[in-house]
Amino acid sequence: MDRDDVFCDKLIGDLRKAAGAVMSAKSVLIVTHIDADGLASGGIASATLDRLDKEYTLTFEKKITEETVAMINSSAEDIVWICDLGSAYLSEFKRPGIIVTDHHIPDAKWRNRQTSIDDFCDIRHLNPHTYGVSGSYEVSGAGMTYLLSKTIDPANKDLAFLAVVGAIGDLQDSRESKLIGYNRAILKEAVSAGDIAIVEDIRYFGRDYRPLVQFLQYGNDPPVPGISDSVSGSTAFFSDLKISLKNGNEPRTWSDLNEKERKAAIGRLLSYIDSEETRRRLFGEIYIITRFAPHTGLRDAKEFATVLNSCGRYDDAETGLRVCLGDMTALEDAERNRSDHRKHISAALSHIKENRLLRERRFVQYFNSGREIRETVVGIVAGILLNSGEAKRELPLFAFAEADDGIKVSARATRALTDRGLDLSFVMKTASEMVGGYGGGHKVAAGATIPDGKEEEFLDIVEDLVSSQII
């Protein structure tokens, strides 16, 4: 791969060793996560092996479980390539020939090539934390998978756009309102490949498909006073600017605005915001995937990521993978998934609000949705709620949902809290293990599974941990 000062020598060396292992393997098992980052990772790995004409199988996993570990350890394939998963469970893998391209905080019990004093396991662990880089906002699982793919063959540069989609799906652009770190280097490669255009614009979701009024009405991260959550306010906004809401009988979207209209609308929106921090969150970089036509749902990286999430989190990861691999016949199924996803998220937010499920303790806030919200999307709901004004941004939010193997817990926090010392990955891993569960993730977003009935005990421990971290 091309040398870039952002990549350290150790990473480049480790990538080359892992690339050699993949190229010499006769068969590969890909194990990948089911969210947008995981499906983008799986797409990159699959395309890479297809181009090498390698024999491989692929399996989708919601999380690493005891069954997943047993499946990996007993796999007959020469190589097991684990994407966007695995780092937190390194000490449990007992077979050689494992490659992990992940970005979650690694298993503290694992040391390279040694899992215990007399137990050695050859694992190629490609994780940004190993190289002093944040896995929360500088590179995603898809990014690490792409770096390996490009090391295997520089021609795989045309897969860089999927790494960008994975990073956006993990909200890694939210910290600076743009991609930075390894993500930035990967983004530049996608731009040079002609697959992505960088545009500075309003960063609300739905620019390619939401009618103009809804684009502003539902834009609440951050909210604009008098416009967000207001049909009349959003309608008046465009009326005052003499911007037509329709083109003939068809509703116009934000992406349909001409340059003059968009410039006027952006200027007016920013004039309503006093805080420089809020302005930065509202206006920043948008990534347009130029290989896709407008209104396909794939042209905006945020919308592409939502398509993948709506597939993977609703038991149809295969369709999401097909989309990543360029199968346009999958779009009809993907659109149905996306419609269901939007309805479920909307219903989930309404359920929390109408039933007043949000509760506060001194240092945390939480809600327990039972089975009303799918365990695969409760984290998304928590993130939306935290940024909606319904929840307090100065408290981390913990969301509970029933799952087949216990209680799923998703935790979300703001950058301001992590800057003060909060580390949700440590909190979730420590608290879950103390009640007989398991967990991990990132400082700003993490997950866990705990036994049913342990919710209050878990929250007691979480409160102690959070209060000891925040300064």
C-alpha cells in the first residue's frame, strides 16, 4: 500500500503479515457483525476474496457468544477473518490462523501470541488501539478491513467508499463534523478513486429522500429553535426564502435545491444558532457516493449506512451484503427494510415518550423497553433520544431491551462526557461481568448482555463506576 505518514511502521508491517496469510490460505471463514460497519466490513472482505478467487464462507453475528467462539475455534478453514468483532474476546480464541480487523477496545487479558502462560495462539490482530489510535472516531472496523484489503491488492482502492460508509454508520464523523485520522486517509483514497465527493452542507439526515419540510422538521441533532419538530416553522422557513416545496407534483428534497437556494437556506439556518459548537454540529462535511444516482438511497453515505443498518438489524444481513457488493436488485428488499426500520424507530421513540420510560438517577439516566424495542436497534434509539432534547446530554444514557440470551444493554454518551473521563467500554465490561454478563465497546458507545433480573444491581454498579470516572 502507499506510504502515508498517518500510518505507523508497525501497522504497515502487521498488515503485510496478515495479507500474506490471506493470500496463502486455501479457504477462509468470514465472521462479521450485522450493523452498517460490520456489513461494510463483510462486503470489503468478501470482494477481496472474490477477486483472489478464494474459497470462503461468511456468517453474520449480532455479537460474540460462547457459541460463536466455539464455532471459530472449531472451524476447518485455513483462516478465520473476523470483521468488526473479536477484539474483546481474543483470549478465548484457541486456534491458529485468526485475523481480526476490528476497532473495539481489545481484551485486556490477551497478549500477542500468548493467551496464558502456557497457551499460545497465532492471531493477527489489526486494531487501531494497538497503534495508539482511537477506534471511536479515527477508524472503524470497515476501515481496518479496507486497510488489509488494500495491502492484499492496491487495486482494491475502489472499496474505500465502503470503509467510509462503515465509519459514517458508526457516527465517527460526529466528533469533528468530518472524518479524521485513518478515516481521513481512507476518505482521500475514495475521493481519488472518483467514488466520493466531499460537500460542506447541513448535516441532517434524509437530504436525498425526505421532502424539504420534513428534512428540517425531523432534524434535531442539533435542533434549530422554531424549526425542528415544527411543521409550521419549517414550512414558513422555506416560504420566507421563496423556495418552492414542489417540482410540479413531486415534493422537492434538500438535494434538489440549486446552489443559490441551498446557500440562502444554510445562511438562514446558521443565523438562528448562537453557539459555535452547535453551528459546528449543524454544518460540516457530507460524503456523496458518486457511483450511485440521486434518490437511490445510496448516494449519501449516511443514507447508505442506514440502508445497511435496516437490513442487518432486522434479520436480513444478506441483503445488506448484496448492496455492498453492488447488487442493485437487492435495493427493493433493502427499501422495504429501511421503511420498516424508520417505522420501528419512530414507534420506539413514541413508546418511550408516551409511557414516560426515561428515568434518572444521580449520575445516569436509563429506560427499560422490555420487548417493545428490538435489541438490535435499542442502541440507535438511545443515541437519537440523547440528541433529541428529550434526554439530558449531561448524563450517560443506558437502554435495556429483552433478548433471547438475557437483557441487552446499550449505553450512549456525549463527547463532552468522555472528555471529562467517562469510558463506557470500561463501565459496561466491568459492570456486566460483576453481574454474570459480558460487554464492551467504545468510550462513547458500548453494549452488554446481562442476566434477566439483574438490571437494578447492574445500574447500582454503573452509577459507582460513572461517578468515579467523571471529573
